[in-house]
Amino acid sequence: MKKHNFSSGPSILPASTIEGAANAVKEWDDFGGLSLIEVSHRSSAFVAVVDEAVQSIKELLNVPSNYDVVFLHGGASLQFCMIPYNLLKEDEKALYLDTGTWSSKAIKEAKLFGDTEVIASSKADNFNHIPTFEINNDDAISYLHITTNNTIYGTQIYQDVDTNVPLIADMSSDIFSRPVDVSKYDIIYAGAQKNLGPAGVSIAIIKQGILGKTARPIPSMLNYQTHIDKDSMFNTPPVFAIYTSLLTLRWLKENGGVEAMKDRNEAKAKLLYDEIDRHPLFEGTANKADRSKMNITFILKDKAFEEAFLALCESKGISGIKGHRSVGGFRASIYNAMSIESVQHLVNCIQEFKG
Amino acid sequence: MKKHNFSSGPSILPASTIEGAANAVKEWDDFGGLSLIEVSHRSSAFVAVVDEAVQSIKELLNVPSNYDVVFLHGGASLQFCMIPYNLLKEDEKALYLDTGTWSSKAIKEAKLFGDTEVIASSKADNFNHIPTFEINNDDAISYLHITTNNTIYGTQIYQDVDTNVPLIADMSSDIFSRPVDVSKYDIIYAGAQKNLGPAGVSIAIIKQGILGKTARPIPSMLNYQTHIDKDSMFNTPPVFAIYTSLLTLRWLKENGGVEAMKDRNEAKAKLLYDEIDRHPLFEGTANKADRSKMNITFILKDKAFEEAFLALCESKGISGIKGHRSVGGFRASIYNAMSIESVQHLVNCIQEFKG
């Protein structure tokens, strides 16, 4: 039986990505006879991979020409310290919107580098909504940092934020799921392992002219400028993760790009939320206005039924549906590669469940 | 025709590693129906991978019980800043042995963090030997950093260094190629992409009790203690790279471990160096006493013949033999997975070459 993979990340990838990645590991057509993972990253074949991947990201997100795109090691967690390392000026402050576990981790790292202010937090409500906020422009502000999608709590900042301070966004779990107006951001960054590729690589989209304005010395690997200057090849990049990401980028382009993804994702999310709202035994955990279209978090009103529902899901080939311990219940991650048929399959499973 | 892959890194891996990695990307047996790269790193199946890999490293290198082993993102280049970040005390100095490009890069990062002294360098001789050195123990010294194998210049520190200061070794390009006495080192670190796995992961073997002794705040991702405390799972680890590394670790254990690798590697290196020394047109670039058993660097005495030799190699299915621009000529990287038959094939090619 084909499994329906609702895992929160690493997570479902397009079938063409999986097949292409497996084939390239076995024998990479662009490097006859050898595997993708045993050839030089400086080979013209792999340099072409990075070039095409960067160009595809620019096309898909309509990135303005005054932005650079780089691939980085280390996942978004490394960028939690890179952002303040590169951008938090010594006589200014950084603002953070605290919307969940990943925001909180980013805030913790920023505090090591300078004045860091949490302008709003929904922590007291177990992060079940996106808090409103106002910015006091009397202060000198290096940037405002937001997390656009909160994987664990199932909330999302779905519209681009309008602000007159430099805006930094962690889009790890919703990048490429919808169009964004890149020009509103100074840096967008994202770990690959949701909508792009395997774990082990992240991307950053960086506005030109914003770097080099702090006094602190920055280690080469943590300096965005290093990776811009070296076209993501300062050191040996995570070859497999970048190649696999490229396969997904090709799939995105062949399937209508982020506009089409937006329509698909909205349809999938509506299908699932409607059933959760209709069903007498279930309820969603996030405020309706802030519900994520990537991670649908829901619970059984009576926790005693949880094991039975998980068992039903498992019997139906549904994988990765257990909720994060911070929220409990269930979480259906329905990233780009998730088909509406698989969501319908889960909806059928919920409908069938009588407790 | 099967290619003979002499690439310096990413580089040749055992056939069983390539095949196992490709199969797991297609469909991971331990997670029926799903790909290795689309399942949770917190799944029991993947936690077991990390556990087995760590245990295998400990067994293969006979790591004493007072050492921790972790997998890290970012390659050895990230550890160039992590070493001083974690270990260079504010009132002490770090010593570096400068034996090539990678040492020099490590030195550059250390200087950002404090007093850094190059105790010896062979730079004036284009790094063609390992310089001798003495340590002035009147100073308070946080550590001595060495690079045991110099991929680009073809030199190697083949015997464990005896010193009474804490010893840190970058073993990126010769780890698992021979036994080492781990107890002589405070930290051994290595990028995976030579003798272990694909690019995108590195390992560190860390003596207990050496961390937490500097005053500077350390970002979580750059703090070795974070990764020790979280069993290499602080954030989403590079799943594919770790799994693939495990396959190589299994191959190492099945093939006699590092003792057997040492014998194999010495035989391969001798075969190739003997031919280079015998052949009237070729010569090695590194001092004989310091020749690497991993990367054999050699030139044609008359550079005019270079293109012809490269063409001959290509016609014989020899890949990755062109030397680094810093040395010129040729470089044959004969890591663990390289068979003696492939080395013999290259030797035949050299013998056949008449200019």
C-alpha cells in the first residue's frame, strides 16, 4: 500500500524528485559512470546545477535584480545566529515577533549579539494565533524578524507584512507555497526540508547593500557576503541536497509555479479544515484567522479517542500524523508535494471515525 | 567503460555505499514505502542510524570512553571557527601549524577570536613538506591545531603528534585511513566527503571536560556542547549524508577496519610513488619523508607534455587526475575506497606515457 506522508519535515517530496535523486546517486547522467555524490563540486556539471537552481528560485519567486540567492549549510537554525551576526548593529536593536518554537529559538540567538526586543508574543496562548504588533519608530532598528509559518502550532502569516523597518523572514515551512513580494524583505531564508528538498541545505535571498554595516568581525562561514561572493561554493556545498532541491524546483516550474501551488494548497487546506470544523469529535487548535495552509493542527475533543484515531490512520496508510508534543493531538502537513487525493483520503478517514 | 575516480573530494566511495544510498533514496527498507529523505529525523528508524554510526566510529577508531562523537552540519570549514569559538581562552593563545590551504583558512578564522600564533609554516616552499616545530611552554596555550593531511599539496602528518598542549586535528582527508591514538587529541574533526560519505556533514570526536571554559557567549549551533547534549539532533541533521556515511562505516568494519585500510593504503601509495620515482619524465612534488598516502601529487618535468598525459588518462577512463592550480600537474587521490587495481591502471598509464 502506498503511504500517505503527512510528516512535518523532512517531508513529502514530488515523486519526480525522489526518482531523479535516487538515479543520480546510482549514476549521474551528467557525469557518465560516476555517482552524483563522488564527483567534484567544481565540475562544470555541478556548477551548472547550482546556477540553474539559483536561477529557478529567482524566476519562481520573481526575485528583483537587486537580490542575491545563495545555498547554505546548516539549516535555518544556523541562520538564527547568522542574521544578528550580519545585521544587528551595535547601537541599534532587533525586533522579533514571537510566534512559536522556531521564533523563540531565533530570539535566543539574537540576544547573544545585542539589544533584542520581542514586540509581541502569543506564547501565553500556546502560540495559537499570530499576535498583532506595532513598531515604535523612535528607536534605531536594525530589523524586524518574523517566522511566516509556524510548523508546530499550525499558524501562518499569509500576507506579506508591511513595515518601514528592514524585514527578515524565516520561511522554512512555507516558501514556494504561494507568491510573496520579495521586495518587501531584506532577507528571506528557509531550510530546504519542507517544500524544497532533503535536510542539509538552506537558502537565503538577500537584498544587496544591507551587509557589511556592523563592526563585529564575522567568521567566513557565517558571513552572507562570503557565500554571495563565492556563488555558494566557498567550501564544498551539500551537493546531494542542492541537486535534489533543483529537481523540486524543476517540478515547481513544470506545475505552474507558486501561483498554482497557492491554489492547490488553499484547496487542500480548505478540504481538511472544513471536515475538522464539521466533525463533532474534532476541532482545530489555531485561531481560524491565522490557520496555516501548510500544517493543519487539530485535536480530538476527548483525548481518550486519540489512540484509536492514530490506529485508524495507520491502518489506512497515513504516516506522520501525530501532533507535536507542544500541541498534542494531530498535525497534517500538506506541503506542495502533497496531492489533494491524499488529503481527501485523510478527510475520509476523519469522516469515518466515530470515536 | 568503468571510470577510475581519482577525484580529491567529493570522491570515490565504496560501491556498497553508492548502491545502498541510491536504494534508500528510492525507498528506505526501514521505513517501508517512503524515501529516506522524506521521513522524520526523529523516527526510531533514523535515530537508530545515528546511534549505529556513532557507535561504529567509536569502534573503528578505538575511541576512549571519555570522548563524545557528534555529526555536524557545514563541513570542516565551519569547524575552523567553532574550534576557537569553543576553545580559545581570552587570556591564552592558540598555536597553528601552517601546512597548506586548509590550515591557512583555519588560522584566518582563529585570528577573529584571539591571540593566534603560527608556530611553523612551509608556505615559502609551496607547502611541499611538514615543517618541524617547537612549543614554548612559557605561554598559556589553549591548543595546538594541526591538519594531518594536506589534500592540495600531498603531504601528511602520518604519526600522531606528541605534545603536552591540547591537540586539535583536522583529519578531513585521512580519517579512517589508518589507526590513530585518539587519546592524544582533544578534538579530531573531519568533513565526510573523502573517506566517509557525501559532502554536507562532518564529524567531531571531543574529549569530555574541555568545553565551557571560555567567557564568550557561543551561538547554539556553533557550540559543540549543544550537539553532544542533543545526540547530533539539535536541529534537523543532514539525514542523507549521515545515512550514507553509516553505509561506509559498515563497509569499513566488514573490510578489516582501519588496520586493514592502513595496509591497503600504504600498498597503493607505494605502487604509485615507485612508478613516479622510476619514470624519467615524472616527479613527485612533496618531500619524500612527508608524502601523503591519500593524495599523490606529481608533475611532468616538462610541462609541455601535460595536455598529452591528461588526454591519455581520459582515454583510459581515469577521472579527476588534474592537479590543483596551487601545485599544478597531477593529483591522484587514492582514498580508502580506491582499489589497488585502479591504482595499477593509473601506473600502467604512466608507464605507457612516453611524452
